[in-house]
Amino acid sequence: MTEQPILQVKNMNKQFGTGCVNCLDHPEYLEKNYCPTCGTVYACRAINLEVFEGEILGIVGESGSGKSTLMQTLYFDQAVTSGEYYLDKYKSGQVNLYEAGVYQQKEVRNMLLGMVYQNPMLGLRMKFSSIANIAEKMIAANHRNVGEMTERGQELLDKVNIPIFRAKEAPQNFSGGMQQRVQIAKALSNKPPVLLLDEVTTGLDLSVQADVLDLIKTIQRDLKISMIVVSHDLSVIRMLADRTMVMYNGEVIEEGLTDQVLEDPQHAYTQQLVYSLL
Amino acid sequence: MTTRRNFAFLDENSKKEIRRTILKAIAIPGYQVPFASRELPIARGWGTGGLQVSLSLVGTEDVVKVIDQGSDESVNAVNIKKMITDTTGVTTTVHTDEATLIQSRHRVPEVPLKEGQTLILQVPIPEPLREVEPSEQKTKEMHAHADYSVSWLHLFEQIVKYGQASMHADYPVIVNNRYLMAPSPIPRFDNPKLHQNEGLILLGAGREKKIYAVPPYTNVKSIDFEDYPFERESFVGKACRLTGATDVYLDELKDEETGEAYYLINDQSYMLELLNKQEGVTG
């Protein structure tokens, strides 16, 4: 018996612009992923990915390679041009979530997914208390009990090493690392089976980075949550990811076990990426 | 030379458009229907929404009452009443149960409405989500998807900070189990009066160009949490100094001689009726 993936994306495409006779069906005409005639950007091209239970999938690639766009479509921040998206936990993986209604997407987003953005401004309400930020996702999932939500919020803040006495403080008073940890606590509030992490350690100093990475690793080990981790930092990927995908100009050019990809890169771009590591 | 003004000031086409808007508002309880707010001889933001609704509905048989924060005699109430009577010749009253049209700023009268009566509330900000979301397009989408979690979040934050809801007026409600609605800045003491009310309640925002409605016998529920249920302002242990009434919305005033605080019924026509009853005066 083969194991079933809990998250599956098939042949996903995302383009910005309508395309023209020159570029549609002629990928060789493009300059990188950009059509010089009509200006259409092909941000993601025929992406396939699978994530299994408890595993961390790493996605690496340079700026503009389509990593963040891919993540945003997984969290329904952006619509795709075409493609299929299935979650094992949602109607037994029978519904293509990219084509599902807004209500269904909202439900999946609130109940089955957690997202941690690179910029905490996107994921948090900076002027609301930290505990309210965590409660927001639970309220969206129709929880209406203040006592229960406060208790769960404090439990999560404790898990991400934020002292309980600062729970009523707004994230705008916190350091970058603490803000990221509040975001992680918020993402975990509804015990989602899948966590999406978009460049979570970028912009943090080294000791704080280590802190946050340690936390992510602990969460994965204790809660058996599957994760997709996007980063351009290979050492982050090396530390966290079981499997890795390399994206370049909107395409997946290489994928495999993280050790294999990083130690024995096959594609020219991956080789350049690995050897340019300082 | 004298020019004849149209009955109820507005021209017939404007009144027809406003009445059509009102019909749509009644058909979708709690939904804000846009309308072409007309210019009036008073500035927008001074009750023009309520006034346009009143002027569009008033007929020769109507009896009109105008209140401003519980008072029939404040400058605002008197002038709006004057404008309606000067342009229509209808009779006015201070007694809630005698009126057919009641225009009010920031209060629902203490005397319950009956079938056939219409309460018109003046609204400064009709959008209950405006404070958390400045974009009209976004709030429209939120209403379309009934995505109101942010209002509960707001309430949650107040409970975390102050141990209770800190909104005293304009406390948001869910109408007919569907739309989140700003009840206009009535004290939250008045919120329960909207629920299953026998009269028709219309809300008009002139500056924001929106009309919405709570039809008779509609469910209206103030937002709350299971363990922090909605509560009205508490006047426990306080009573009106003149009438002794306790189950009404009270104003706190200061006795200039003794410096002590005392309380009076905010709804002044109701206080007058109570006093007359107590002293055996009729009429």
C-alpha cells in the first residue's frame, strides 16, 4: 500500500497578464518568465507538488522565481490561472480547492491551514493585543467562547516562548523575532494539519533565526504538522526540510531529498546556487 | 412674489426614489441600500438622512414626533419638526403612542412602538465595519460573505483589555441572522428594543447616502460571546429623582447646590407622561 499525500497540487499555472500569440504555448519565446511583446509574467508554470504527513517540504529559488506566488495561491491570497489543489482532510481530497467557492476557501484557510508571512505586518494586526491576534483565527472558525480562546492563546504563547504577562501587549511593541513567534502561535491556533512558512527567518539576526528555526523543528516533532517552507537561504532549508524543490523562472527544475539536492545538484542553476553559498 | 414649495419640500421624483430605496431596504433587513441623498436647507451630517426619509413618507394624515437624544425640545428637534410642519401642515405630538412618524436622533423611545408606527433614526456612520476596514469595496465584500469575525475580534480585544465590552453606543447587531448592522448611536440600552419590534424602523444616513431598515417582527441580536453575553448599561441602585422610575435609560446630572449626582429619565416625553399620571393630570 502506498502512502497518500495530505496536500497535492497538480499542474498549477499562474500568469499575470493575458498572454499573446508569441508567448502562449511558446515558452522558448520568453525572456526568463517574461514575454517581451505583451509583458505577461508567467509566475508559476506547471507546478506539481505533494506533501506527506509530518514532512517538511522546502522550496528554494531566487527572488522572482515564483515561490511566494505559489505560497499565496496555497493560502488563497491569490487566484490561479489554472490547476488543481487537493487536501486530504477536506472532503477526502475530492474537491479541487482552486476552483472552490469563496466560502469553502475561507473554511479551509481557517480550519486546515496556517500561514506565517515573511512580513509580520501581513499576518498580524499590529495594534491588537497578541492574544486577540491568536484568537482571530479561532473566531473566524466560529469559536465564541472568550475563556476557551484565552486559554488556548496562552498555551500557544507559552509554546512559542512569549511570557504570558505580555499577552495583552500589541505586536507593534515586540521585536521582529517575537512578532514572528506570535505569527506562528496564530497559525497554530486551530491545530491545522498543514503550516505554510514564507521566508520566516529572513531579516532576523542570527541568534533569533536559530531560535525561530528551533521552534519550528520542535513544533513539527511534537505536533506532527506537515509544513511547506519557502526560503532563499539554503542553510535554513538544509536544517528544516526533508525534501526540497528548486524553482527557477516559475518552474520546478529539480526536486528530491534535501541532502541529495544540496550535495549533488544536477541542474546548472542549482549548482550555481549551491556553490555560491558563502 | 411668493413661490409655492412642494408638499414636504422635496420634489415628487426625489421622494419616489427614496421610497423605492426604503422598499428595498425593508426587503433585505439590515442591508445598506445606496440612494441619491438630496441637498436640504440643513448641512449633511445634521440629520439629513432621517429627514429625507421622513419627508418622503409623511402624508397629510400623519402625526409627527421628533426627538433629539430623548428631548422633544432641543434646537435640532424643534427645527426639524418646524421644517416638516411648515412644508406639510401635519400635526405634531410629543406623545410616542400618538405619533405615526417618529424621527429620532440617538434614542429609541421608552414607550414601545405599535404596529403602524414608523421610527426613523438619523445615522452618522452606517457601516459597522468602517472602524476596522476603511475601504468601501472591502466592507461590501465582507457583507457579501457574511465575514464578520473582525467585529467579534474587536469585542474580544475590549474584553481582554477592560473585562467587558466598552462600546456604549452604536453597538453592532446582527439583523435577521444575516447582516451586521450599525443601530446608529443609540445607547446599547436600546438594542434589545429593536428585537421583534412591532413598529417599522428605518435608518437614514444623508452624508453617507445609505438607507437601511429593520422591518416589524425581525430578529435583532447584539454581538456577544458565550461566556460574555450582551448586557445593557446597568442602572442598579439608581432611580429617576422626579418619578422614581428604575427600568429606563437615565441621565446623570449634578446638583449645583449640593454637588451630588442625581438621575433623571432621558426620554423627556415619557418622564412628562409619568409625572402627569402620578399627579393625576390627564392629557
